[in-house]
Amino acid sequence: MKYGPAVRRRKLGSELRALRVKAGLTSGEAARLVGWHQSKVSRIETGRSGVKPSDVLLLLDAFDTQDPQLRELVVALAGAEDAGGHHWWHAYRGLLPPSYRDFISLESQACQIRTLETSVVPGLLQTPEYARAVTRSVLDGMSERHIEALVEVRLARQSVLQADPPLQLSVVLDEAVLRRDVGGPGVRQRQLAHLAEAAEMSHVRIQVLPFSAGGHIGLTGPFVVFSFPNTTDLDVVVLDHLTSSLYLERKEDLKAYTDAFDALALHALSPEKSLEFITQVAGWTRTPTPRRAPVTREEAP
């Protein structure tokens, strides 16, 4: 299993090959249309060679691929700084490692994310002070300026939940996430309140896996499954480690982790019971309210 860039090259090559075949072109014909040697097209399609976003656009034009969402997603897989245009995270390129920029790029393009978290609240649902406390704990010794910049990045990522249409986010949280005292009691309480509010959004599904569930497949560690519009061939699983991220895109890996998430969701509390559990752990009561409709881009502050 290889890390992000190699996975992205293979997935990009696979998608470009499928689009070429759909267009009824041989690799040689595609090469002639864009003025390349046939061997360059072959290296790109097999993932042996990287490719600039501008070259990907040439190929997409040659294949007469018009779908703007699909074009943006395929170009983004090139992984370059100018992929698909300037994005907000490019302003932090000197601070963020390539694997994190890859993660944000995938997150911004995904239509659905399923994630298991066993230690901390997912970044998309963190409050600023909770995010600050987590960052300080993980990156001990980093300057306050860098910590604040990383917190800004984490909060900016949350805009996907306010897009139109919004990202569909499904989260299974181990009970330990709710009980871990990150940043002190006040920070934890406000984070729990934020989770409860997020749980009422129609496109956010939060389920708690209580300690009473006993041993489960999620004990092997947290993971994220990205799903994309138009094609499942671009779906990918991300496993985070201390110094790097592991990207899995083989169909058998995707099935294994998707099945694992479904099994965890089945054993976890329902979203309604999970909301009750969160309020119970927080030690306060609240009146249930209907799950809120997604916030459109126009309505977002």
C-alpha cells in the first residue's frame, strides 16, 4: 500500500483511460490530438508518470469531457498547487504538508464522507477552542502563530458543510471522544454543545458507539471514506498516522472499510439516541428540535 501521491496518480490515470475509451479513442489517437508521443499517454494512464493540471485539461478537451464537476474532480487529482484554479488552502502551502493539502482537496470535492473517530472530534465538527487545544497537544512546541494558522485551516475546511449542496457527513464516534477532557472542562462542554447542534442538521449524521458495545472492528483505528459524485472509481479511504497519511483505493480495501463503517453504524446508537447520549455525558438537558435543513451558500454568513 502506498501513500497519497502514488494513489492519486493511479486513480487519475485510471479515470483518464476510462474517459479516453468512452470517447472511442486509442492512446495513440489521443496523443496525436494533444501533440504528444503515445508513450506519454501510456505512462499517465498507468500512473507511472505525474501530469500537470494543464495537461489533464488538454486530455479532457480531446475526450470532449464537458461535465464541469467531473472535469474539476479529475483535474484536482493531479495534485498540483494550481489544480483546477486557486483554492483557499493555497494561501497556506508553506505551512501544510502535501498529504494534508491532498486531504483538503479530496474533502472539498467529496459529496459524502463517512468517518470513524476513536480519540477526538472530527475536524469538520470542532469548535475553534477545541481545535486549538488538539493542535497544541499534537504539535507540542510549535509557535502560537503556526498553531493559529492551522486552526484557521481547520475552521475553513468546515465550509463544505455550508455549501449548496452540502457535504453529507456521517460520523461514528467512540464514547471516549465525548469523555476525553481536551482543553479543560469548559472547552469540552462547549464542544459537546456544538456536536449536539450539528447533529440536528439534516446532512450531518452522528452516532455514538458506547463502551457498552464492547469490542468492535473500529478498535483498529480511525478512518475516513471519501465518496465522489459521478463515479465510485474515485472513492478513497484515508488512514492518518503520526507523520503521514495512507491512501487506499483498491476496490477490496474500499469494500472492507465501507462494510466496517456500516457494521459500526449498526452497532452504534441511533442518531436520536446518540443526541440524548451526548447531552447526558454533558450533564445537561435540552428540548429536542427538528433536524435543520442544510444551509445554502447564499444563506451562509
